[in-house]
Amino acid sequence: MNPDEKLLLLRNYDLWCHLSDQDYEDLHVAHHFLEARKGDYIYFDSHHLNKLYFVKDGFIKIGYIDEKGDEIIREIIREGEIFGQFSLERNNLNGEFARAYKGNVSLCAFSIEDFEMLLKKKPELAIKYSKQVGDKLRRAQFRLISMLNKDVRSRLLSFLYQLASDNGARPGTDKHSMENFLTHEDIAKLIGSARQTVTTMINQLEEEGLVKITRSKIQFPDMKKLQELAIVT
């Protein structure tokens, strides 16, 4: 695929759809399209990363290695999301890694400096970007508060409801279905629990008719009940 075709694909995403050819040229995006194979690190324990990355296709696992040598997952990034120095601060990713997950990944990259210059020229882009950053920070805060104040079942219920909401479930929806890109191990790490405990809890929630998880799909048969339990707990 030539650079023009890649830029055309990039314009399919809301954040980039109103940029001109000159805007893309100013970002130098055409020179920084990346392909990563499953398991490849985009960066690892980066101390001087000065880039933002946009996921065009695939999944990225963001995390760090704790003092015991265990992998801690902070989030899993999907198509259409940005990662890297998303706060536009420099040298604040010490210890963080980003890794292609579940399959091959297509990315584009651009420097903080180029992006900041574009934000100054495009206030509508700055507003869209600030909303993305705000959503990301709210999700991180939600996870932290949940882990500090809730038991495993409550954390799992809140996580599942947030997962459905982040993946297209609308308020008042009776049921919802989405692609499954998470293992029980992933969910356990994301809510700060053990895999075996999460598997037991998911089995219980399936018996209660709140969720059905297969290799390919996550189904939420009763979103209203899930919402009530997630909020109450």
C-alpha cells in the first residue's frame, strides 16, 4: 500500500478526518507508518520517547514489569486509539512498555513537537484530542478507585459494564455483543486479581445471565441489570 492510500485510511478516523494534505505533511506521518508482528515491542522501558502512536489495526498491550518480575497490564489499546506520550510530556514513560498483542499491528507515529504545532493551528483537533486524553485519564482513575475500594466481584462487574460502554453499548440497551480481545488472564491483571478467581467469578456471572464469554465474543444478555449491579457495588 502506497503512502497516499495509507493516509486515505487514516482519514477514516474521527480524530484525523478534517486534516488537510498539508497537515499530514506537517506531521510527517507518511514517513512513519509501522508494522509490528505479534509479540514485538513498540517500545520497552523507554526513558526518552518523544512520540505518539496511533493504532490503525490490531491491539497493543500497555504495561510494566514490577519489582517481582511480573507483568502488570495497565490497558489494552485498540484500533483508533493513541498511546505513547499522550500527555505531551517528555520523559514520563519510565518503565512502561508497549507490545503488539494477539496479532500483527499497523501503526503510524509522529513526534510531540509536530503534533503540538498542529494543535496550535487546529483548535478543533485540540478539543477532540483533549476529550480522548480526558477519557483515558477517567478510565485509569476509575480502575484505581475500583481496585482500592471494591472486592473482586464488584471490580469485575464494574469492569464489564465499562468494557461494554467503551465498545458501543448505549444507555438503556437491553443486550450487547462485542468482539472478545481479552483472556481471563488479561481481565485478572486489569482488575488486580488472580486468573483462577476471575474465572470462577465469570462462571458465576454466566450462571446469573449477566455475561457470556467465548473465544470470539463477549455477550451481555442483560445490560440494565449489569448496570444496576455495577453502580450499586
